[in-house]
Amino acid sequence: MSTIGRTVKNFMKVGPSSYLRQMDTIGDTKWGRLVGTDVFGNKYFENNDEISGRERWVEYASEVQPDSGDISPEWHGWLGRMVQEPPMEQSFEPKKWWGQPSPNFSGTPKAFKTYNTTRPKVN
């Protein structure tokens, strides 16, 4: 959470609906230019006036528990500051062995479960 003055200033810039969404998902108010939107509908923003590490963020399209697995792989590098240009400005060529991104099922009934492949040692 930031200072009250910064929160009020950002509330005036982003508006009430975006303010409430940001407080619900990221717990802070931010404003910046819209850099792009991915195939899932997530919106990516940037504000270079912020301190390092806070200048890029994503507003998830899903309303029900947004997860970092909802970010498409080409935007992941930009969001993590591994590359400076957004994916639209890069010659991004997906490889055939990458496959489609899948959600993280940890903590759900679809989570990976190991099974024993050895014989029991005690009868």
C-alpha cells in the first residue's frame, strides 16, 4: 500500500472502476500507458516514473482468482524485465516443441500425484 496522497492522485487518474479492480487484485493503485493486450485478454501497463520493479504490471482478464499462469509466455519476459521491447515489437517466433501453456493445478483435484512403481519390500 502506498501513501494516501499517492492513492488519491492515482484514483483521480484511473477512475473508480479501475481503482476498485486494482485494489482487489494487486492491492495498490497504479496508472500508466497501456502497452498491449495478450491472447487471454490481460492488459499490460508501464509507468517509467515508478521505482524499479514497480513500473510494469498486468491487469488480469479473469475475475476469479487471477494466477501468474494466466500470463502468456511472450509477455512473461517483458513483465520480468528480461527484455525491454514488448512482444509486438520483437520478432517472436514460437518453437514447435513449446506447446500450449497450461494452468497450474497445484492445490486442486487435478494436481499431479505420484504413484509407487516398486514392489513392497515387506510381505
